[in-house]
Amino acid sequence: MIGRGGIRFLLRRLAQALPVLVFATFVVFSLLKLVPGDIAVTLAGENATDERIAEIRALYGLDRAFLLQYGDWLWKAVHGDLSKSLLSGEPVMTSIVRCLPNTLLIVSIALSVALVVGVPLGMLAASRPRSWIDSGVMSFASLGVAVPNFWLAMLLVSLFALQLNWFPATGSSPFLADPVLSLRHALLPGLALAAGGVAEIARQLRSSLMEILSSQAVRTLHAVGMHPARILWQHGLKNVALNMITVVALLANRLLAATVVVEAVFAVPGMGNLIVNGAILRDFPIVQGVVFAMVLIVISLNLLADMLYRVADPRVT
């Protein structure tokens, strides 16, 4: 149960996160206004009269001052209204609700694979420093960092989808309608996204554990006869918990951003594809709405990491 101190800690972190949300959306809103061209002309058509273009600007509030436009958008956004698509007329919130589960499923698979594979590799390398095992793990980690996500995605599609026909090559399926089919669609994108995560967790965990295992306290435990496996689990992992929470939280944020490339390769209707198509078609409410949702997710992940800090070490303030 969260105590009074935990609630104050959470409220303080929320207060610190709100300016980040406002700043991020303001920057994106400003940059969209700098994009060449006039969206009102696009909506009205190439042969539209000046009067019709002026009507379009007035209809969508494009003729008002910049700060008034942003303020109006932000006020509606905090009340759950992210406006409507300029091209399809569909509420932006509806588009996000439809696409967000696909992105979150891919990120969840990638993060799970990164933890399940990266943590044992990091522990193995740290327990055998300067051995062939350590060198092999670090070489594998370097390869994982170097291989581009899009190249690995195309390789997985070619092998497991087109040649072996084990998984669908493109698209997605609603998780609630058919969980198995949804996972089959998301597994290859998740694996393509996980390669860099596996490498990062393995390298960071190895580095942190080796620092702990080489300390005087651990050498004393070895001297009194404590089993190395017990030292690794009870003392090594416990002392690197805070550092690994940070690594995993930052990794989750990066995976969320990296889905843009993977979703494009696998033609997944997720948040990445939604924002790319919105930017190409100059559908600014879509872009702004997706950015708003992404920033909220990142803030939520950071808040979760902060609360895990408190659980791992109540002294964190």
C-alpha cells in the first residue's frame, strides 16, 4: 500500500512531468506550422477560390493567432478531445485507440525478449570475466547494436514469413478477437525490435555486475566461502537493481520510438505508421494527437520507474 510519503513522491513527479508534456506538444505544434505549404489550400482543392480557402481557414481555426490555436488545442486535449483528422474526419482519439494496441504489443514483446535473453547473457558474462564466454557475449551484443532494425526485419520476413510461412508477413489482428493470431502477427516485428535491446541490457548488466563483483565486500564473501552463484544472485543483482530499472525504462522509451521503422516494414497499422502517414498527408491533428499520446506514455513509464525506485530503495526521494 502506498504511504503518505509515496503519494507525495508521486505527486511531485507528476508536477515535474507536466511542463515536459506542454513543452513537447508546443514544440511539435510550432514545427508543424513551419512546414511549407498551406493545409487550407490542400483541403479546399487546387482550383478553389480565395473565398473558399478563407472559409476553410475559418472553419478549422487556421486564421487565428498561433498561441490561440495552441491554447485551444491543449485545452481540448487535456479534456480528451484531440480534434478530428483533416482528411478523413475521424476523431483522432478513435484512430489512436485503434492503432495503439498494435504498437504496445510489439513493444511489450520486444522488451520481454530483451529481458529474457539479455539478463542471463549479462549475468553469464559478468560471472566469467575475460573468458571466451565474456568475449562471445560482448561480440554478440556489439552485433545486436550494429544491425539495423529494418534490415533484421526484412531478413525475418524473408525467412520466417515468405520461405517457411510460419508467421504472417504483414498486418495485424485485434488481440481480444484472436490472441494467438495477434501474437503471430506481432512476434516478428517484436523480434526485429528486440535485437538492440538484448545487446543493451546484456552490456549494461555485465558492466554493473562486474563493478559490484570486483568490490572489496564481495571479495570478502568469496574469502569466507560463500558460493559464487549465491553472491551473484543475492548481492550482485540486488545492488544493480536501481541501475537496471533506469536502463529498462530508457529502453522502453526508445523501443516505442523505434516502432516507426519496424511497423513500416511489416505494414502494421500502429502509432508509427499513423504519425508517418499524418505527416506525409499534412494531417496535423493526427500528428499532434499521436505525439500527445506518446508523451503521455513516456511520462507514465518514467513514473512507473520512479515508483519502482521507491520499492527497491525507500530512501529515494
